[in-house]
Amino acid sequence: MDFSSQLAEVMAKKNITQYKLSKLTGIAQSAISGILSGKKSPKAETLKKICDALGVSMAEFDDQPNLKRAYDLADTMNLDDKRKEALEKIKALPVDEQQERLNRSIEKLKSLPPESRKAVELFIELLSSPPRQ
């Protein structure tokens, strides 16, 4: 099920109209209409506002589990300001573009020789581990 269908289903279950969701989120009703019709893909910030207003987690709409896992991993890393800024710029992109970029990165990783792939995986694990005291 696509995001717009999932959103419409949650809104119906909670008896929330486009108008009410607009008021709860501060997002223009026309933007919500575009999202529900599938003509617009919400940015991460918009999705968070919608989820908060509906009282659901972003995982409820997660048809992109790799994207969620990537952001969860990034949140555990000790990123410098430049990388944090770059991550925020990516999060501001429409979700489908974020997913496309992640998929390209995953494909690049898969194309590496096994020993290189293992080295990258170990490096990611090191980055995501809490700093040693």
C-alpha cells in the first residue's frame, strides 16, 4: 500500500478530515490534498508533523524500511557539523528521492568485492558504536 493510501486509512480510522489535519499540523490543506492524491511526496519534516498530529510513529507509514534504518543509524553516529548539515539537506528532500539515493548507495555497496563490502560494514559498525570512555 502506498503512503497516500496509508495516510487516508489512518485519517479515516481517527475520523480526521483534511481540514482538521491542516489545522493540527499547520500544513496547507492543498498540500495535504496533494499528498493524499499521490501528486506530492511529503518531505521528512512534513511527514513528522503529520505523524505527530495523528499520534502515530513514522514507522506506521514505513514502506521504506532501509531509509528508516539508515536514519536510525545516522542518529547514533557522532557526525561533525558539516555531515549533520548534509544529512538535514537529504532529509528535506521528498521521501521518494531520499529512497532513490539510498537505493543507489546500497547497489554500489553490493557491487563491491566481498572483502571491501565487509570492510565498509565494519567501518559503519565502528561509527555507530558508542564512543569508548
